[in-house]
Amino acid sequence: MSKFWSPFVKDLVPYVPGEQPKLSKLVKLNTNENPYGPSPKAIAAMLAELSDDLRLYPDPNGERLKQAVADYYGVQTAQVFVGNGSDEVLAHAFHGLFQHGKPLLFPDVSYSFYPVYCGLYGIEYEAIALDQQFQIQVEDYARPNGGIIFPNPNAPTGRLLALDAIERLLQANPDSVVLVDEAYIDFGGVTAIALVDRYPNLLVTQTLSKSRSLAGLRVGLAVGQPELIEALERIKNSFNSYPLDRMAIAGAAAAFEDKAYFQRTCQAVIDSREQVVEQLSGLGFEVLPSAANFIFARHPQRDAGELAAALREHGVIVRHFKQQRIAQFLRITIGAPEQNEALIETLKQVL
């Protein structure tokens, strides 16, 4: 601790991102990156921005991207917010929508950034236990709260909450913001954006890091009724008026416009996921149903930490969480077919 720190800094417990190893020739299945590259149209749009215009500030409102998102989902641009990765969008939501003096509710097994934001912004929270099948039970959220947030599909479990269950949650909590964090929705779910016009307390966040293969670009978004979006805009313009650069706005907009490429690559990931699930089951793994671009699996006869270490020795990296309830699971990203094959062949050796 430094004497120069603000007092609250010493108590922060920062988020730990997935490892980005520097070694080459690794089968990297630990950070849920898309094995297929960005849309060629997105790359072309970004290259077109590499000009003398970079001396000029970008559009602070990202209107081109907002319009592309609005067109894609059939909403108004006033219902769209864009930011520097969905993590920044989430941070603004925590800051602007969840500070009400009541606990924020989210699952006990969930995105580990949520308690980090609570610590940063001084928000009380309650972690609501998933059931024995690692599913969210809507009835468990019928308690006083200052907001509700959960990923859908959940991370790291991959389990999906159906739209009718989300609607029941919204109806039961009309005075609280319900934030549905849809980082992985395109790999097997239906977006809750379809419910936005009916529920003023619903905010849906998404990222271009997963299904649109732009993790290196850092673009996120939120969709909700204008009243919620205005809160995010006020926070953003009190923090950083230019969160997205010219290339990010152009590339992200083009990625939304290239529907054919998006649908083709998402389907390729889904097909590979089903193959990997079948192969892992054949090796004795128990695999949770997944609607994401990763799976959550355990082997009843092998310690997950030891398995992760053994895989690493063979050049295959997966994610192992030490949280007690999920300490015997591995989160495995769905890679390209050759990466998935390497995973299965390596597991056959180490098992």
C-alpha cells in the first residue's frame, strides 16, 4: 500500500482475466475467443479508416455503430449505447443504475467481474445460489434488491435462462433494473432485446468480442429504453466522451452489417461444440448443457486442477476456477476443428 493511494484502493480485489500466454504453438482454449477471424468486411472498413483523418477525434456518440445495432435488432438509436468493451458498459451500469442502498443480486457462480464492480463502486450485493443443476431459479430473486444482473448464457456454466423466465423476473421486480449480460447469446439463445419495448426496467448488454470475433477491438453495447440509456450516456460523458476510436466504430458497424458471415461462423462454433460434448461424454466427462462458445465439464474420477495442469504440459490450455463449488470443473473454449481434435487426443493420453 502506498501513502499516495486513495483510501479505498487498498481494499479492492481486482478482476483476474484469463491468461494470455506468450508461448507459441499452444492450443489456447481458456479465454472464449472465437476461432474464426472477424468479418472481412469489418477488416476492410477498419483499413479504410487508416488515413489522415486519424488526426481528428472520432464521433463521440458512435452514431454509425448505433444505427447498425438499431437496424440489426429493430430498435431506435435512442435505445442503444456503445462503449469500450462490454466491461466498460457494465461498469457504467453499475455506477449509474445499481447504487440504491439495497443489495444487487446475481448468481453465486457467475461472471467474476460483478463483485469487483461492487467493490469499486461501494455497492452491497448478495450472491444467489444456483440450483444443483447450476441453473438460475427466478423465485430465488423475490427479495428486496437494488438491481439484478446475470449473464445469459451464464458464465462459466454455459447454461441458458429462457425468455419466459426472464420475463417473470422482470414482472416480479418492476422497481429494479434487471440487466441481462448477453456476451454469449449468439451461440444458442434468443436475445432479451425482444422484451425491451415492454419492460422499462430491462437493460441488455452485448459484446463484439465473442460471436463477432473482435475481442482485440474492445466494443460493447447496451439496449434498453431511452431513460436507461440516458443514464449510461451521462456517466460516459462524465468519464470519457470518446470511448470508441474511428476504426472501432467502422469495424463494429460493418460486423453487424455482414449477417451472412456472422451466421456462418456462429453455426460452425455450435456444430463443433456439439461434437466436443459428444467426444467428452465418451471419455467419461459430465458436461453441462451449453448455449455458449465454451463448455463446462468435470470428470468424476479425475481432479480438475490436475487435469488442467496435465493438459498444459502437453500444450493445451483450458480455464480452471478455484471457487469451491466449481473447483472440479474445467471451462473449455470451443476452438477450430484442429484445436478441438488436439484437445480430445491429449485428454485420451492424460486420462
